[in-house]
Amino acid sequence: MTNPVYQIRSQIKTICEKEGFSLVGFAEAKIPEADLANLEEWISEGRFGNMDWFAKDHALGIRNRFENLGLTPRSAICLGFVYRSDASENILSLMESKVSRYALGSDYHILLKEKGNRILKILRTKFPNYKFRQSVDSLPVAEKILTRESGIAWQGKNTNLIHPKLGSYFFLSTILTDLELGGPDPEEIVTDHCGSCRKCIDICPTGALDAYKIDAKKCISYLTIEDRRETEATESFLKWDRKGWVYGCDLCQEVCPWNANVAKRNKVETTEPGFLPRAFWTDPEFTNKKALTKQEFDEYFKDSPIERIGFEIWNRNLIQKNEKEPN
């Protein structure tokens, strides 16, 4: 007889796949002790930079113990949505001022929440006695850890999650629930395939990566997105060669052999038109601009991930990218 939990999991997987999620896994809503220790060390060493919210007691309560969520979760439904496309690859190859692939289209927070809301509506109808709550970077939930624990991907040396057929260009979303769904099927767990490879570590120009660890305050993505302090950011930018990146950075993903396999063999493409690059990325009227007015920035980047940094930081990144790097 089929285990009723597996029947429920199969139903949930079908519901999520209909919304375009390529990866669907299940994990216990619990952070392993080893990961808690690593998080504590990461915080004590100040590797979060000026992202002070990461170390606040409220955030730690949610991240480590799932407190104050309106439910006591027993399970996590872990989802992955591919954003890779040949169109984004082609545009990145032509860009002088580079932007991470995930930010070339519309804001994933918006689109994945819309998909999640439709999933939640179905789940709450099918399972009215249980609670469900989605996170798309909207809660301080350790989504990478939970997704790794679900077995649908492994966490690479660059700290990104990797799938052998999909690579690492996919967004994460997590649905927490007090419905008991069990953990991953041992036979389906994706194990670590990084081996002795260290291409991601060696390519990083700022030395932000150690094996399976990242110093966020050295990461180009952090420097171009999270570090809004003008003086400190300027000093960091001039200290390191950012290889043309003005919003985010994909260097450690670009050299990953698993992403190369996706590009050459599997030809994985996003199923969401909103994640495809917007037309202005190849428009000389945009690409030739050395700075944007607030109005221009708002028009170009409405409902884009880039919208959150504001036109001042966008212009700062452009200007400092174009300044001569020290020898």
C-alpha cells in the first residue's frame, strides 16, 4: 500500500510543477546543528558586512528556530524555478557594464509570490486543517539549507545550490507548513558533485570564497547591491577589479562546469517570460548612458530587482566601474 504521506507529496509536487517550478522537494523544518554552528561563526566573524538585519535576535529566532511565523512548521516544501535562458547568455556576452542574469528580467519576488499565492490557495483548500506560509527572500528563513536538506540540489563550494541537470541558475522559494510531509527519499538525494574542482574559488577577484564559505562583505554582489555606504563602498570598489559588474556578479557560476553542461547539453530554458531580458539591454539609447536620472531609472527598472538599489547607487556603480582601476 502506498504511504499516504507520499500520496500527499505527489499531489503537492504536481500543483507546484503546474506553476513552473522545476524542482520540488520536502524537508523537515529544522536546521541541522552543524549549520547552526556555521551560521553562528559567520555572524561572530562579521562576514555579513553591514547587513545588520541578519544578526538581529528576531531574524535569528526565525532562521534558527522558526519562531513568530504564525505557525509551528513541521515541514518545508522547497522549490526551485529556473531563470536561465539563451537570451540572457547572449546579452551578457555583449555587455560592458554587466548585470547578474537573475536581474535582467522582472523581479522574481513579485512573480514567484504570484505563483506561490496560487499554490497556497489550492493547498489551503485541499488541506483546510493546516497552515502554509511562503517565503521568497521575504522571511529570514535559511532557504538554501532547507533546500539542500530536501535533497533536490547540493550546496556548491561557491555556496550556491547546484542541480546536475539544471545547474545553479534557479530561484528558491520555500513553503513552510505544519502538515507532516517527511524528509527526502534517500534514493533521490542529490549528493555533492564538486569534487576537487575549485574554479569558482579561483575566479573570484576579491577572494570572497573559501570552500563552501563566503565572506559577504568581499562579494561583488554585496558591494554593488547591499553596501550603500558611499565612502566605504568607493574604497572597496577601487581596491578590487570588479570585472565590469555593476549589479551583482555571476563569475563563480559562469565557470561552474555544471552550468557549462546545462548550456551545452541540456539547454535548460526558463518557462517564465517575465524572467527573459528586457528589450532595453540591447538599446544603444540605454547602453550608452553614463548615468540615469531618477525618472529614467524608475522607467527602466520598474518591477525589476534593480529597482531596490535606487538610481543613486546605480549611478555610483556605473561611474566607479568606468573609473580607472589601480594597478
